[in-house]
Amino acid sequence: AGHFGYRKRDQHTWVRNFKLCDGKLQSPISISSFKSITLPLPALEIIGYHDFLPSPLYLKNNGHSVVVNVSNHLRKRLPYIFGGSLDINQEYEMDHLHFHWGAKNNRGSEHMLNGIRYPMEMHIVHRNRIYSNLSNALNHKNGLVVLGIFFQLQEEDNESLHSIINHLTSVQWINNEIKLNTSITLASLLPKNTDVFYSYKGSLTTPPCNEVVTWIIFSMPVSISFSQLNKFRLLSSGNNLIADNYRKLQNIGPRKVYIRKL
Ligand code: BO1
Ligand code: ZN
């Protein structure tokens, strides 16, 4: 029961095998700027994002996505975030990042923003420092913060993605994992403007769907070229190419989405 698929008839089976996927605080959702509540939130503080992530970094095809993992066996200081909509005194340390994308350009992102589904969405997953690892954090409602970054197509390559995309052919098959010889700064992967973001309480968008995620979705997208996006679409889960690895929209229910703007 550790397996799950993204085809519509597969997504319907998630709730059978993973009870939490049937909860009331699920993700992703459709976000509307008009329906969001403007709050005078402090800026989101993003610490260490200009530094290189500690090496070694690992790139892995897990059959659902491609993931950049930090090993950090030397327990170096990792990038972390606080402030914004997050509870005071809570710091969230970067754990990994991964992507969701479409087989076609008109789909791929998990969240929608003002009726737009972007061709790709990146998730930078952060774990509350008070929990020692990701599986512990999954048991607590303030366990995780995920930064969501939308990608929009443009003609020119996004050079910041080269350190990942140049190695995608090395992880074409499920469970392929390589050590990256290049380093990455997270700041180069963020939009130029991080002042405007949406925030709401939700869940992991994959099984086991734990409702432990404070979502922070930046309003401004970053860019990716057609040829770069096509390289993600060549990754394989075994019998199929990985694409359309986004969950269907979940009910927002009585939840509120907050927006920080200047
Ligand atoms: S996401 O950012 O909401 N898409 C997200 C989804 C799942 C995880 C983190 C962020 N975590 C892991 C679980 C594992 C599980 C794996 C599936 O997702 O901790 O138990 O096997 O890819
Ligand atoms: Zn994700």
C-alpha cells in the first residue's frame, strides 16, 4: 500500500489505502486573490538561501517525481525560514525539493492561482526544527512548511535550473539516484519578488496526505524554457513517463487563504 498513481482512477483509490487523504484540510486547492484575506504579515525570512546547499546533494527519481535531497551527515546549518504567516519562534529547516509537472503545457501545477494552472510547480519542503526528522514532523500539525513556486514558460532557458536539469538523463529510471557534482543556491530558484505570497493550512499532496503543512505559495512565477520542461517529461516511473504528477484540487471548505502584499 506504499504505492499510488496519478491517473484519475488511481487517485480515487488513495482514500482507501491512505485514510488521511479523506480529511478536511487537504491540498492542493484553487487560490483566488479576490477571495484571499489580506493580512499585514511580516516578511517571510529566508535564511541561508544564498549559500550553496551543503554537499553532497542527491538527485533521485522516486517514481512520482524528481527530488533533490540534502544528506547533511555533517549536520551543517541548512537554509531555514521563519516569520511571514508562521507561528512566532518556529523555524523550519529545508529538507528537500521536488517538482510536479504536466504532459502538456496547460497543466502540471498542483495549486491553481486565479484560474491559472501553470506547467510546473516546485515544492521546497521544510521541517519544523523541533522535530528531528520528516517522519516525526508528519505527526504534528505544525510539522512542515512547503514553499510553492510556479513555473511559466519562456523561450530562454532558466540557467539556475541547469544544475538539476543537466543531470535528469542520469535518473531516467525509477529509483535511480546520483550524487550531484554541482551545487545549488535556493535563492536562484525563487522568484525575484518573495514579498507577495499566499498562505493556508493544508496537507501533503501525496499519500499519506498528513494535514501538517503550512503552505506558502509565491504569487510571482519563475521561468522555464520549453526544452527544459521537456527533459522532466522524459523521466520514467517504469511503464510510464512521469508527467501529470499533480493531485486533483481539494475542497477548501471553511479554510481561509491569507495573502501578504506590500
Ligand atoms: S508535497 O510537498 O505536499 N507534494 C509533499 C508530499 C510528500 C512528502 C513531502 C512533501 N513526503 C513524503 C513522505 C513519504 C512518502 C513520499 C512520497 O512523500 O514523507 O512517506 O513516501 O513521495
Ligand atoms: Zn510536492
